[in-house]
Amino acid sequence: MRTRDQRGSVLPGSCEPDHRPCGVRIRRAQALAAAALLALVAASCGYHLSGLKNQTFPADVRLIAIPVFTNETRRAEIEQRITESLLDEFIKRGDYQTQPQRAGADAVLEGAVTGYSTAPVALSQTGRAQRLEVVVQARVRLTDMRSGKVLWSQEHFIFRGQYDVDQSAAGSFDREIVAIDRIARGFAETVVTSVLEGF
């Protein structure tokens, strides 16, 4: 607000009052604060608009080989579930074909499951696990079969999922399989999005 002396002159360093309604000023301030917060969150999370193309991904790559991942863990079949989810996810994108063998492919996506662990996240009053968390780690690489150039790679993928523990051994095993399938689908979605959209 501007301050005036006894003769009505404006004193230095003062400002004119804002005659806009209070509600307008508050809403404008809130909008600016929200925009600034969204910009900060986007920058910190590496946010990327869905549907943007990775400019470094060759346009002539259409057939991608995805051989079964290697399994460096003691959890049987985890590599098969992840590989199947990757094959399906590329097909869902519409512009690509996939196959398990390398012969004839434009590029090959290969990887390894490097870690698998479970840990209780909720306990009963007697100390028994009621809910477990599954953690899967993997490394993945996409290579141009024609030039040998590595188009994309990630050495430390980590995916997590939780499931409730059944009191019977068979029921607990089934719930773990469901959790692994869910992790495999999330893994595939993240990998394919990273490859095609340049995250």
C-alpha cells in the first residue's frame, strides 16, 4: 500500500493498494502456487508426457526378439512370466511385432532377473506374517541386431508387490504367484514405456 504524508504526497518505497476483490487475489495466488508445485513435482519425478516418441529409437525397428530372460535367483519360473509379459506389452502398443528367437529380428531385448526376495510387512498378534512384500530386481538391454548398437539399457530395475498370506501352504503359494504376475505386468509396462518414449 502507498503511504502519503500530510500534504497527500506519496512517500518513496510505498505502493498502490490492490483494489481487486479479496477472493480474486486469493484464487490467483492459489493457482500460481499450484502451478509452481506441479512444475516442481514434474521435474523431481522425471515426468514425461505419455505418447511422446523416443527420438533415438530407430523408426525402422518393427520386429523385436525377446528371448527368455535368464534367472539368477532361486525363484523358479519368474523369468518366464516376465518374458511373456514383455512379449504381450509390445504387441499391445500396436506398431511392433515380437518373437522369442533372434533370427530375422531388427532388435533384441534381453535381460536377467538378478534378485528375488520376500519380507513380512504386517504381523499378527502372535508374530506370524499376515502380509508379504515381493521384490524383484532385473537388468535389461535393447540392441540393434543390424548394427550391434545398444539402443537402451537399464541395469537396476526394481519392482515391488504385496500379497496377503494364506494360512495353508498351498494357498500362500497361490497368492505369491498372483503377486509375481502383477509385478511382471508392471515390469513390462515400465520397460516398454521407457524404450519407446525415451524415459
